[in-house]
Amino acid sequence: MIRNFFTLKKMMIGVLALAALVWFSLPGSAQKKNPDKDQGHEGHQHEKHEHEAQKAGGLKHDDHPTAGRKDDGRKHNDHPAAGQKPGDHKEDAHKHDDHPHGDQPPGQVKLNPEAVKMANLKVEPVSVGSLADRVQLTGELVFNEEKTARVSSRLAGRVVKINADYGAELKKGDALAVIDSLELGQAQNAFLQAAASYRVAQKAYERARLLWQEKAISQAEFQERQAKFELAASERDYAENRLHLMGLTDPDIARLLRGGQKRKGPSFHAEVDSTFYLRSPIAGRVVDRKVTPGLVVKPEEELFVIADTATLWCFVQVPEKDLSLVKTGSPVIIRVSSLPQEEYSGAIDYIAAMVEKATRMTRARVKVDNLKGELKAGMFATIKVSSGSRMALNVPQTAVVGSGAEPYVFVEQEPGLYLKRVIKPGLKADGRVEALEGLKEGERVVVQGAFTLKSELEKEALEGGHAH
């Protein structure tokens, strides 16, 4: 019994010893026995693996997230220093004293004093002042139709000679050309024959009147000769009037008649002159000539244009919307591009009674003095029509940037700070512009250098709001 007990005890001790030996031989049992040592070993292995990874991929230690921390993409240098808010470091790196920052309000430009001086900016307060109420229109210069003659021949014929060339200064009645007309020769011959018949009938009538008074002939015979005389007188007058219609004057006819009375023989060929002078009906200058020697002309053809260029007309095109500003008697200033320094004054003396359907324009007229002869018919002109003046809020024209749908100015908020402000322009006169909307009296606007500020705004837009 006792022997069996000791035998069992020895067996239990052996089993426990075997179990202990097996336990110590298991993996991880060393970690539990010496954790600090194992941690150091693990760190050593980590560094070894990291060194190998650096060789393979070029990664630095800072590129790996540490245990218990999410990778937010920042390096150690990205962390704010003590007392510094996140993002301050980057703003410092992009800070620029001369230009607006990325958080600058739209349409605002900020410049330091040195930049303002370099840009040569000047400001001026918005004010209320008197503006001439003017509208600028376009027109064309033409000859004064009241002093222009378009000359044609009364008779068909052939041009024998030209007496007046382009630009010739003429008096009324001066010869323009000599024309040979068969019709004129025939008319002169008919007149001379009628004049001769008249003289014969006149002598017969006078003799018959004396005989009738002496009772030598009957009353019937006297009346017959009287009737023939009156018929001859009528035919002579008809032939003379025809010559007048052809352009011959009383002296011309008297000269022809004297030649006919001196003729020797039945023919009037020697006395008839089929040529005549085409004469200027007015004083002026030859502004157009359409004939050459030898040309056969007809009565309806225009041969010369004579114009008195001391005055011209300017026909003005008035849009329907501006008709209320243009009145008969309104003073105007006319300019032409070829004489930019010259101004020609006048007044509206005629406004058409209708608006053209196609253009929605009405034609007005101005008479323009042209004593120096500088203006030419056919020139295009700009016409400023004045219709009084009125008080208006206004700024210099140089302050307004752009002429499209949204012209604007730069308003000074404080020295070096300027805000773009869209305005609604109105009347424009004498280098100033009425501000119907967008400005208040007393506000200070940039009147010199506005385009420099415009360039700054455009540069910011291209650079995404940062001006470097």
C-alpha cells in the first residue's frame, strides 16, 4: 500500500516536469518572459526592413504613418509651430505686399504707396455740373442745289470747241462750248425768209393804204393787202420767237437781220451761222464736264455742272430716337476727317417730314460757309447738334473704362484701395460723361491711370486671384 503511494507520486512529478519542458519549448514563451528585450528586437527588425525599403522605393521615414495615427498627407515640417494656426505657414509663403491676396473681394485692386506713385494715379470727386446737351450725328457734304446748274444743249448738234475746262471760274453768261446745229441753221434761214416776206408785205400794205385813201382801189383790195401784211408779220414773229427759244438773244437776231438785209442774191447761206455758244446760266465753277470736241449731243444730255462753292449743304442723318434733340435753328458744329483741327458752324434749316423705313433715319440740312474752298462735296462729316444744357452728375471721360454693355470706373475706397464700379453713362460733352447710375456725388474716382488698374484686374483673373 505504502509502496504503491510512492510509486504514484513519482509518476506525477515526472508528468509535471515533462509538461514544463514542453511549455518552455513553445514559440512566444520567450516574449512573455522578457517583453522589453523582445520589443527592442522588434524595433531592430523594423529599422532593418525600413532600410531595405528605402533602398527599394526611396521612401523616407517620415513617409510612413506611425502606429495609431492616420496618414493625413503632411510631413513633419507641415505641422504648425507652437502658437501658429494651421495654414498660416503657407499664407506667409505666398504673401505679397504690393498686390491683393487670394481672399480679396472681386473687382478690388490694392496697391502700396510706391505702386500708386509708379502708376501715376489721380483721383477726383464726382460732381454735379452743367453739361451741354449735344448729340453727335453723321452726314455728307453736297453742292448747294440753289446755286448749282446742270447745263445741257437746247439743240442737237456737234461740239466744235470747249471754252471752259474743269475748275474754271465763270461769270453768268460766259461761254462753255461752241456747238454746230443743223436745226439752228434751218431756223435762221426760215427767219430771214419770213423777215424778207414781211418787208415786201409791209410795202404793199402801205401803198394800198394810200391808194384806198385816194379812192384809187376798192376797200376789198385794200383789206386783202392788209391781211397779207398781218400774216407776214405773224410769220416773222414766229420765226424770231423760235430763235429766242434756241438761245439767241435780241442782239444776235438783230445782227442776223442786218446780214440778211445786205445779201446779194436769193440765198441766205452767207448770213446763216449754224453754230452757237453754250453759256453758263450762273456764276460759279466748272465742277464737272462731260463733253469733248466732236461729240454729238442731244438736248436731254447733261454736258456741264456749274456750282457756286462758296456755300455747301450738309445733309445730316438723324436717328429716330434723336429727333427730339434736333430742331430747326439748332446750332451745329461740323468737322471732317481731312481737316481735324477745323470746325465749321451752322444751323439746322430743314428737317424732312418723314422717317425712311429701311434706315429709321430722317434727313436734316445745314448750310455751311466755304469761302476758303477747303470743303469738298462728297466729304463725310460728323455733326454735333446742341439743344441747350442741363445740370448732371458727371465724371471725366478718362475715368470711364470700356464702351460696351458695362462701362465702369474705379472708386477709391481708401488710399491704395480701388473698387470697380459699373455705371450707366448718359450725356457726353466736352470731355465729360454723365453718370445716370452707379455713382454718388463726392465719391472719388480714378481719372488718370484707370487702365493700369484694369490691367491689374485682368492679371489677377489669369493667375487665379494671386498677383505674383
